[in-house]
Amino acid sequence: MAAVVAIIFAVGASLVGVQATNEAVIAGQTLTAVPPTLTQVNAQVVTAQEQAEIANAQAAAAATREANAVTAVAEANDALTAVPPTLTQVNAQVITAQEQAEIANAQAADAATREANAVTAVARVGATATQIPPTLTQAAVISDITDSFARAALDVNTGLGSEVIADMDDLIARYPNESYAYRARGVIHDNLEQYEVAIADYTHAIELDPDDVAAYFNRGNAYNDLGQREAAIADYTRAIELDPDDDAAYLNRGFIYYELREIEAAIADYTRAIELDPDSAAAYVNRGLAYDDLGQYEAAITDYTRAIELNADFYAAYLNRGRFYYKLREIEAAIADYTHAIELDPDDPLAYNNRGIAYSDLGQYEAAIADYTRAIELDPDWDLPYNNRGNAYSDLEQYEAAIADLTRAIELDPDYAAAYYNRGLVFYYRDSDTPEADLAQALVDWRAAQQLGYSLPEGLADEMAKIEALLSGATPTPTATPAAAASPAVSGVNRGEVPLGGAQVWIYAGRAGEVVTIRVQADNPANDTPDRTGLLDTRLLVYAPDGQLLAERDDIENGIVTDSLLEGLELPVAGNYRLEVRGWDEGSGGGYALVIESGGGATPTPTITPTAGGG
């Protein structure tokens, strides 16, 4: 038994960097972005504008009602814009029905203007429009379609389905040649999530009126809901050709480009949407996410800050700005934004989970556990908070609670590789009455993580071999760090280059007790780019003067921010420390900056003269 305890301590000493690497993995897997929204309008079937038209119609006398109908045509045309019912992240700023009704009445005050507007409106909307000025009968048709649509939309909100469609079918039977009528029925189908039928109606509307901008826009939304993104782009593009000032079409097309990972095209569309509507908080939110994909975190924060200025209650803006602050290691600012997001939506587990990660980074494990617990209460079937809470318990050396949480994460997702790895660490480090069984379970968990594609830290394979030898009674084979040419590293910025699939080695002369922060910043980081060929996904390994692995770091945020950061490493002895900068795989390589910040005065001159080159 004594030999087992001794080897546990030896293994622990040689894996100083493992736990911190684990924390980076956790952060990367749980800092989930709120997806960009598809449209900036209120996600309700009946908009305030449509409610205003209903109020107008009900309040007017019979004679006034018919006269007012023609002035509402242009507004009604825009009102028939489908709003995908699943896009609920945006809190659009809309005026009330009463305010809209007052505006409509004020606009209707001048009879001559009203007549002039009617001519233009009917020419735009009617599929059979001609140069002949509209008659009162034509205005009544448009009013009838508008009122029928508004009533149907209200019925959709009350849960009616087939009855609403039957009413809209009657509307088509009355006006079989009106594109406006088909577009109205398409919107109802759309909001009932009957997308293919909605597309058929929008297509019929376009056949009747090839210049129907809203029909193209709505059909683009329906195509997107079906996952037919190229068709959606084509429709948004046609809507833009017909109306170059349609900011919503640019916003939605930008969303599709973002989904297709055409980030530069998405940013261009979001920027144009902002130029057309500088007060569109949703456009700033979406562009901020696109900047995130390019690693332009400062630009992303600027956009999210502007979105918050435009809409102080924009949940997604606070949540995502908090993510960017976290990536920039501005942890307190991240916590403040997550807290504000929670105040706006106390029932979303994501904000609690993300804030818990930030608290863990500050060593405030009790606060982190409270946040993870709340996330679990809100979504008991979400595996990530269990994984994260398990690691916080481990940091507090509450190993039984940690094992219970990590086991639950694995139960919820049997392919959760990081949870296996983390549970292996807990069994590995805990001090129990059954050390051999714990070591055996650690091996089982780490092998499971490997089989699921998890890349174990450098040096862990050697330790696993030692454990296997110990459990089998064999003598473990000594291992050594291979020699390689090295370059001297100094406090400050050191420029280097990793050959494809290779590594560069540096020697840093450290002092006992010196605290250093080491960052590897790639010139062309891989981040989450699908094709990483020629891009650099960094790994940083630090070896003590005796050759033992002292610390290791991979991604700042797993698969998202692929630079490496090692903070606050205290050097145990004076001597030459070996720093290895590697690419993650054979296709990874390129130039980088190795930045070393010393918290303990000037760095001494290296005591050896390393071989030139550093390949």
C-alpha cells in the first residue's frame, strides 16, 4: 500500500498543468453563443401595426372606414412579412396599437393626400394593378384582405389552426387574382409552421406580381426554416434588387451567410443593414457574433455595447458581450454582463452556467457551484453544468460530490469525452482507502476519453504506463524528454515559427519563486476555421530543469480560441526551463509570438548557450 501512495504523489507532482488544461476545455465547451437572430421584428404573429389597423377599422364609421382603407394599403403590405415563430431572442421595439392608430388617423386628415396615396398603394399591391386610378371597390378589396388577415392572425395567437386556414381559403376564393391574398395566407401557414404550403402561396403571389418584395422576403424566411439556405439567399437577394433599401433583407441574408460560415459576406450584409437602419440592435448583435468568428473581440464588444445602448433590455447582447469579455480575460466585466443577463431572463440556464465558469476562474468555487446548481435546476437534462460543477467540487477537494456530478454528466451524454477525462482526474487525485481501485478507474476513464477522440495532455501517457506497471507489479520503464535544438527566451516578446506538424523549443532561465505568465499568439490562428491547413493551433508545454513536465496549455477556449495562455506559473527552482511550442496536428504551423511576463523583476541572463535555429 505504501508504494501505491508514493507513486500517487509522484504522478501528481508531474502533472501540475493537467487540471488547468481541463479548465480550458470546460470553458470552451460551455461558453455557448446565442445564435444570431433571423429578423429584427417582434416574434409575434400579429404586429402592433396590424393591431392598429384592426383598431382603426373597428373605430371608424362605415363611410370613413372605406376612405381610410386606401391609406392603410402601403402599411398593410409591409405588415404581411412573415415572422419565424422560433426566433425569439430579439426584443424588438414596437409602438402600441393605440399609438399606431393615432398616427394612422393623423395621416388620414388630409383628403387630397389620402387619395394620392391610394393611387400609389394600389399600384404596388394589386396583382392586377394598372395605370387606372383605384376605385372605391378596389380599395374595399384591399381593406377586406387586410382585415381578414388581421383577424386570422389574432386567431392563430389564440391557438386556432384549421379554422383559420378555412377562412383564408375563402379569402382566396373571393380574390383568386390578388397576390396580396396569397401572401396573406402564406403568412398564416408560415406561423403555423406549415412552411412548404407557405412557400407555395408565396410562389403563387410572385407569379401574380413578380415585383412583390414582401413575397420574396417571406419565402426566403420559409426556405430558411426548411434549411434550404441557398434558396433563401436567392430570395433575399431578389428582394434587395427590388428594394435596395430593405434593411431586413440584408439582415436575414447576412444570417444565412453566417450559418454557411461565409463570415465576410455576413459582415458586409449586417453593415449595410446598419447603414439603412442605424437603430437596429439586432444587426449589431449579429455583426458582433461574426466579428467573434474572426477573433476580432474588441470590435465584437463595440457592437454589443451599441446594441445595449439601443436596447438596454437586450438579453442576447449582454450574454454575448460577457463571452467576449471572458475571452479577453476581463473576468469581472464578464460576470457583470452575465449578471445583467440573468436579471433580464432569470430562467435561462446558459447565463448561470457561463457565470459559474467565470467565478471558477477567480477561484470563487462556492459561487460557481451555486450558479451551476441553478443551471441544473432550470435544465436537469443538460450535461455541461454537471461536468462544470463536478470540477468545482474537485477544486474544493470534495471528491465524492465531484464523482457524482461527473458520472451524471456521462449518464446524460455517454459520448462526453471531457467528462470521462475529468472523472479520471478525480479518481487519480483523491486520497481514499482503495488507491489501487482508484488508479484502475482513472485508467478506464482516460482510455474511454481517448477512444472518444479526446487528446490527453503531453506526459499523461507515460504516467498511465507507470500506473499500469504498478498495478501489474512490473517495473515501469523510465521515460525522458527528447532533446531538440533550442533558442533563448527572454521576458517580453519572442518571435518564432512552428513548422507544419513540428515544434519549436525555447530555453528560459528562471529563478526560484519567480511567477511567470506565458502566452502563445499565432499570427494566423486556426480558431474554429473548418479548414485549418496552414493555420496554427498552438500547444504550450513547460518542462522543469529536471525534465519533468511542469505545465501544459492548449486552447484558451477549446476549438474556438486556439492560442495558448498559461497564467501565474510559479517556478519551483532556479534553472533552465524548456518551453515547447507545438502545432496541434500535422497540418498546423506558422509564425507566432511567445510572450513571457515575469512578476519578479528582471530575468537573469541564460546560463547556457543553446543551439541556434530552434526547429
